[in-house]
Amino acid sequence: MKNILNSFYKISILILNDINLISLMYRYYKWSALADTITSILDFVWWILLLDNGSLTSEKIGPLAIGYFIWFYAYLFIWDTTYFISESSQTGVLEQLFLNPNPFYSKLIIRYIANIPFWTLQNLLILLTLVAITGAYIPFNLASLLVFIITIFGIVGFSLIIAGFGIIFKKTQSFAYLITNILLFLNGSILPIENMPFWLRQISRSLPSTQGIIVIRELIFNNKTLLDCLYDTSLIFLIFNSFIYFALGLIVFMLCQKWVQNKGIIGHY
């Protein structure tokens, strides 16, 4: 029990240290963060107007805003992963992080946890602005929060897969940009997956975040309960999908880490 408490204490200290560092970064680059937030709002409105023939009705905005909200988390996870690895490699820090007795993926996960409060504030600002502009009604319930947390596990796993490729190729921002755009159009954030061809719909459902968006929309806008989502297997599929992505992310990252260590190219940029 004492060892567990000590481990929890050490992890808490690491998370708080990262939170402090990230808060300093946000304070230093506050105008850049604000510009990113405004750009994200304009991007969402632009895509809705473009894809819906200029229509911006409150009935349609709610479900789409939830999809965009989840996608934006995926975007931030993936983008921060590639940025952190590329920046660490350029500054020579990456090799030192691998020499740390704690596994490198634990550093990434701690960084994710530390970033979540800041990303949530940014995401809520986007969501509340969209609600204020359009008059959309987006109710909140605790069940959707639980589903959101399950969805995040899948996104973290997917980000670890990207991180694995990142420690091999180092500069992967362009790849991350491509992946996040593919997710935007295929995970149901903007385009309804029901309107996709059968084969593309199956690919879409297998992506991280897609099933989370589906279940959260059912809970919020169709008044379903968690039991309803269990009975229709949508929640079971989400749990399975997130577990597979998280496990696969750890496995792929450790294999990539072992490969670069054997080749001796951790610090090569």
C-alpha cells in the first residue's frame, strides 16, 4: 500500500510540474493560443456553411459541434505528440528522455494528462462561442462525460502509434496534419457516416473517436441512457475500440523504441 501511495505521489508531482511548465508556455504564447482558438471556430463555421449550402441552423449545429469538440481533442493530442518529439530531437533532449529510468511513453502520457485541463478550457471556449453564435442547445450529462473519458483512451493510444513513428522519422508534422484532416472527414465530425459507402463506413467506425462521437450524440440528443447503449452494443464497441487502440499504441511505441535503440538513431534528426 505504501509503495502504491509513493508511486501515486511521484506521478502527481510529475503531472504538476508539467502543468506548471505548460501554463508558463500558454502565458508566453497567449496570443498564439487565442489565434488558434479563433481559427478553429472560423474553420468549423466555414465547413458547415460549405457543406450545408450556407445553412447554419441551431438543430444541426449541436450534433456537429459535439463531433468537432471530440475531433479537436484528437487534433491536439496528435499535434502535441509530433511537436514534442520533433522539438525534443532538435534540442537534443530526446536522447536524455530515453535514458530516464521511467519508460518514455509514461512521459508522453503524463504530458497528455497535464495538457488536458488547458485543452479542455480551449475546447469549451470554442464550444460556448459556437453555441452563442448559433443559439444551439447542447445539454450535458454525466453519462456523456464517462463516454468521453473512454474515447480519450482510444485517442491516446492512436497518438502513441504516431509517437512511435515520430521517434523513427522525427519530423512528422506534415503526416500529423494529414491524419487529423482524415479524421475530421471520416469520424463523423462534419460528414454523417450514414451517408458514406458501406466500405468507407466500416473504416470510419474503426477509427478512434468515431464511436465516441456516435455514443455521445445518442446520449445527449436522443435521450438514450448508458444501459440503452449497452443493449444496442454501441458502448461495448466503443470500449473494445478504445482498449484495442490503447494497447496497440503501447505495443507499437515500444517496438519503435526498441528499433531506434538497436539502430542507435534516437538522437538523429
